Amino acid sequence: MMYKKKNRKLSKKEQKALDKVQFFNNEVVKEKTNEIKQPVEKKIVEIPNIITVREYSAVLNLPVTKVIAELMKNGVMASINESIDFETATIIGDELGFEIKEKALYKKEIIEKGTKNNKKLKIRPPVVVVMGHVDHGKTTLLDTIRKTEVAAKESGGITQHVGAYQVNWKNKDKKTRSITFLDTPGHEAFSTMRAHGASATDIAILVVAADDGVKPQTKEAISHAKAANIPIVVAINKIDKPEADPERVKRELSDLDLIPEEWGGKTIMVPISAKNGKNINELLDIVIMVADLDEIKADYQKNADGVVIESHMQSGIGPIATLLVKNGILKTGQVVITGESYGKIRFMEDFQGRRITEAKPSQPVRIAGLHDVSNSGDIFEVVDSERTAKNRIASKIIKIKRFGLSEISEEIREGKLKELNIIIKADVQGSLEAIVNSLTSIGTNEIKVKILSASVGNISESDVNLALASKALIIGFKVATALPVKKLADEKGVKISNYDIIYNLIDDITAALEGMIEPETKEEIVGKLEVLKVFYSAKNTKIVGGKVIDGKLLSGLKVHLLHSGESNGDGKIISLKLEQNPVSEVLKGFECGVQIDSHSMLKPKDVIIAYEIIETTKKVVKK
């Protein structure tokens, strides 16, 4: 007999029990929802490349014992005062709920030209480097500008030290402007600063004698200035001499891609006589004009930083360093780090030897108080205490950045470099021209060859420094490399390749370029299978039976899964069976069993598309 249950009203006891169950269920749902919607965010902390366990626990604000225990779990036995590297600290931090980031040892924030949006930045005096051939009048030009007699005191009239000088100049509008001049003993010092990562100068004055023309060192200077990506102003000197021929100088410079403005180019060339002071005013006006166009600025409010121009030991005083301030205001009593040295500034002098208490951006200053002699080109930075400075020096690791083809290739693939910089030295001019013409005619849209310097003669230390500063390769053709130069290249990690057959040189560079280009990849379908039956289905593993309807299946191939013609995920073939026997491939028309690694569900009539990735290397062709 069929009957229908009547709905009855629950008793108070039953209703109370039901309310408890519903409340419990609601709380469980809330808890699970919160777990999904509110992931725990990791706290970001910054640490140096190497840090002691004690310092690391303090940064994380955790007990030292907990950090040591976590290290031991990961097989690292370190006491409280021992150091751990950044990679280890990252792994431990991740497991403790922190995101670890590397803290830069030095703030390499040398202000770039043309920065317009930062309201903290103010105009600073331009820093000008004077470059050129050894006897074309560089120091005489500086003497005329400074109204001193340094050249007469130098041995043989050749500059024996690195100096920086600042002058005040009244322009056409009668406004007083400061200009800092950097006088180097050679182009090696200039490139050494760049090799240390220091952007020391803003403008280059290239001095060329009107009676002598372009010389090897002139070409060298042009290469260094172009590699530094700074504007060049040409001073054609010694126009007062009877044999002077400024037009010849302009023609020779035009062959080096420095075309005068009056010829339709972009290079400003000023005819001068450094000895008689002719047109010096016009030259300085041009320097100020170029500086204003580039909007050279600095941050006056931050802690001071800059570049070490030179350093030496002075009897009775100790280490003396000449610094060029780039940002902030440097003051006596402050603690500075310069490379691997540090100390508190006991006193400061300007370039004229006068005691001063502070130095502003672009001002050169000599300081005393460092513990050791610094290296030319080291970046200096003001820190809050000697203890901070000592800890940074202790934790600093000196790493040589090697610029072989493999390292440059990696940077190009990552999009950091678009050019392969090359320095060429050859035995004769004919060979040099043939090599340059061949190399400049190869390349692709992604990468091209850039000749930084090409000259006749043996490979020199200047070439090594330029290569280091510019991430360049040195190519030698039938030239020698002296033992000290080889030693320097090995120390700095600069690659030197020597050849005696031109086509071998061209083939190697072409092959290198092809290796630097990211290969094109595409999927090539190998076979298709229609699923007939699903035998096993777990979270990551599926076993199905099916028929190969096109091509063939191979063990290890990647697969796309299709359901009703639509994408249903991806996976990989783990194994194949044909009539219960393991096989490596199954051809079209055969039925087989397939084990697939995939998260996606499979059903009969689904299609499995097996494919492989094909890489195609782009060929370097002539432009």
C-alpha cells in the first residue's frame, strides 16, 4: 500500500541539533573560502650578496636558533658568526615565508644626461675630458684655460698624472658658469674608469694639430669617446703655424665619421691656438651650449657619490684620493667607501690646494682619511658609519665579468645587446680595410657588427681597457700580443682572438652571430590518435586505448588533447604498448595502449595530437 509521508513540525530538540549542524557546515565553508581567497603574502627583505647567520636572523626578525635549524634541514652547517651566500639565504628565506632580494653594495646612480622628469635634479657643471695625440696641445689648452704653467713643470711636457680642474667662465650673456676639466695621461685612464662602471665625463674635446693631422692616438681617442657615447667637440689646434691646414684635418676626420657642421654633419669643429689663446672663448661657449642641450643634472639632496679620479700614498699623510662628485654634497667628517677601501674624511682640498669643508656635484676634490689607496675609476659612496663601511667591504665579492662569445650571446638573447662590439688590429692597412669591409656587411635585424676601433699595430693595453669598458671582442690579424697585455686581458676576462687567414676570421664571426640569434621554434605534428577506451584515470596519469589515425606516435613526444574539436589541455606520452608489448613507436592504422602524463580528463572519441618542437637557426646574410 502506497502512502505519502506528511510533513511534520520538528521538535525544539531536533531543531536545535539541526541548527548546530548547519552552523558547523557554514564555518567550514567560510574557513575553506578564506584559505582560497586570502593567500599569505611573503614579506620582501633585501640582503647583501654574503651575510652572516646573525645578521640574517636580525633582518628576518627571527630567532637565530630557528634560522640555524632551517639551514641544517637543508644540509648547511653554519654557526652564528659564519656567512652564507645569497642563493642559500634565498632558499631558506622562501621556506620561512620571506621573499629575498639582493641589496646592491653600491648605488651606481651616476646621473644620466637628459633626465627631465625628476624634480629633485638640478643643473650641474659639465665634466669635460680633453683627448688627442700626445703632442697636439692638450695640456697647453688646459693651461691657457686655467692660466697656469703645469706643462712647463711636466717631464718632457707630457702629463704624468691624472688631474681634474674646475674653472668659472662668463658666457656671451655674461653669466658665470663652471666647467670641470679632466686631464688624463692617456686614453687608458679614460677607458679604465668606464671599465669600472663609472660614467665620469659628459663631453669630450678632441684636440687635433692643424699642422700634423689625424694620428693613431687621435683615432684611439675617437673610439673611446664614441664607445662612451658622449658628444665630441673638435679643437683644431696650432692654426697660428705657417704649415697649418685645418681643411686637411676636417677631411681626415670626415673619413672617421666626424663630419663638420659646415659640411652638413653634426660635429662642431673650432679652429684655435692654445698657445696664443685664439678662439678659446668660442670653444668654451660651444662646451656650455652642448651641456645645456644635454641638460646635465644631478641630485644635490642625496648622500654624495661619484668617481675616484686618482689615488696615491703621500708621506706623512697616508692615502690621498682625488674624487669627482657626481651627486650630493660631500663634507668633511663623512665616511666614504671607495672600491675596497674606506675611511672618514679628515680634510678636503680643492684643485688649487685650498682647504674646503664641502664639495658639490661636478667638483673635483682631494681627500685624506682612507685606510688604503683606491683604484682609478672606483665608485665612491657616502655611508652612515665606519662600521657600515667595514661590513660592506668585508662582504664584497670581486667578480671578473668575462665577455667571451657565450656571455655576450646570452645578453643578446635576453635583449640587452643589439650589437657585437669588435676591436680590430691588423698588420697592414690593406688587410685592415678588407676585414672591416667584410665584417660591416654581415648581420641581421636582431644583431649587427659594430667596429669600435680598427687600426694597424700590435694589441695594446688600451685595446684591452676599451674592450672591457665596451663589452667588446679583440680580433688580431697577423699581429703580436705582448706578455703584459695578455696578462691584463686574462685578469680582466677580455677575449683576444688571433688569425692569419681572413676567411677564417669572417667565418668565425658569422658563426658567432648565428649562435647569438634566438632560433625560431615551431610545432611539427608527428601523429594523431583517436581514443577508443579509457582504462585508467588518475590525477596526473591517464592510460587509454586508441587507434593511430595519422602519422605515427613516438614515446616521449608532447601532445595536445582535443575534445569535440576543442583544446582540452596538454601532456606527454610516457609509454606505448602494441598487443601488450612495450614499443617506442606505433604507425598509422594500428591500435595501441598509451600512457599519458596530463591533468586533463580523456573520453572516447577524444583526439591526441603528438608533436615535436623544431628549432630553425636564422642565417647571417650580407646586408
